[in-house]
Amino acid sequence: MKEAETSKGMSTGLTRVMERARKNPNGRMRSLAHHIDIEALRRSFHRIRDDAAVGVDGVTKEAYGEKLEENLADLHSRLKGERYRHQPIRRSYLPKGGGKTRPIGVSTVLA
């Protein structure tokens, strides 16, 4: 099976998760947070579009990036300590043809 494009540069912890899931597709995993390292968080941050909409907290990618290493270290610590809680998703509606709209959810950058 060919590797997915997103698996390139993945941390070894996440690679192990991927391999375990492939070997045992019906298996359960309680938490994946302890497999995420700061480098994986940094890569995720850099994948966010520069012009991405802000979430309910109003924090832009640029503002989060001003103290990126400090923010990533704090996020990583909360993930490892099982203290991370995802913030609410901001609901927005995009116009479609015929006067209809399509709902989208906008996450926050500041986790």
C-alpha cells in the first residue's frame, strides 16, 4: 500500500500509531495525545493558511506565531498532562447558488 502524502515527515510516535491501526483496524486507542511531539505541532501550525478565518477566541495565526515556541510548549504540556480541551467551533455560513448557504465550522488557532 502506498503511503499517504500526509504521512511524510510524521513523528515516530504517530508513525507507530499508523502502523498499529493498519495491523489492527478494529483495535481501540484511548488517547493519541502522548504520541504528538512539539515538532508535529510546529508542522501543523505551518500548514494553517495565513489568511485563515479566526475562531471564537479571535486569535490569528500571525498573533499565535509571535510566541510560537512558548505556545507550542504549553500546548504540548497540556496534551501530555491530559489537560487539553478543544475550544468551541465558530459556526459560519457560506453563500451557495440559489440563495442557499453551507455551514462550516471554524476552529481556533489558540488551543
